[in-house]
Amino acid sequence: MSRFIGPRLKKIRYLGLLPGLTNKCYKKKNFYNKKKSQYRLCLEEKQKLRFNYGLTDHQLRKYFNIAKNFKGSTGYILLQLIEMRLDNIIYQLKIAKTINEARQLINHRHILVNDSIVNIPSFHCKYRDIVKLKLIDKKNPLDLIKLNKNKGLIYKILNIKKNTLKIKELLIVEHYSR
């Protein structure tokens, strides 16, 4: 199964606010008045994470297996691994408005990590990596990056608490532990 390229607002209405998917507003509709089962709650949390960060099921399962082998809270480590992906770093640095836009910048080879071109959106950035926008002779892509704002240094692991995505990582761990 590949990345989701369908109607984004429909997913936002169903799952709630996903800041990495689009900046458009939405109106929440009541789909069901029934009580949600535990499986459905876990699945919705997993889908929120998947659609917000543009991951496939296989990638998310792989990140979960890596996080499971570390000491500490598996859910928190899972979110840290996903937050340290290059496409999310570009989005967090406000170089791109959405994660999909960040993926496009990376695929078009406009991003340098430690002065080498990286065209893989799932590239795992490390502590003290320098992420830059490649200067183009004509114009910067999208004309939204100023000359002094086209460089970022990863000086710590990103803080999950300031993220606007409301997610319960414990339900994701419970979903994958079945």
C-alpha cells in the first residue's frame, strides 16, 4: 500500500485535526453515535499518525519494531523516531507548509544534509546534523525562504509535547502489540 494521495479533508473530518496533512479548516461531522470499540480507538490513533506523517503501514510497523528494542517508553521512542525523519524536520523548520510539500522539496533534490544532497524523505537525521536548502541560480523554490532562513541545525531531539497533533501513543503500542 502506497502513500495516501486521496481527499485530505475527508480524512481530517474523520480523524480530527492533522496539521501535517493540510492547513485547511474543517467542520467535524458526527458519523456514528455508537460507542467506539477499543480496537477502533487504537486503529484511529494509528491512522492519525500514519496520515499526518505520510507513512505507509509497513514503515510504521518497522519504526515500531525499532522502538520496541530500545529502553524506555515504546510509544515515546516511536514518536521520536518519526519526528527525526527528514521530511518532518523540513516541516518543523517551517521551510515547507505541509509534510507533503517537504517530501516534494526533498524528492526534487533541494535539500542538503551536512552539505550533501539527500533525496530520501525518510532519511533519519541525527543530533548535530545541518539541514540546508540548496541555493538555486534562478529562485528558491516557492519563494518563501529568505536567505537567512534557509538553514537549520538539529541541536536536540525534537520535543513531542509542543506538537499540535493530539495523539495517544499508548493506543498505537497496544494496536501493534496484538
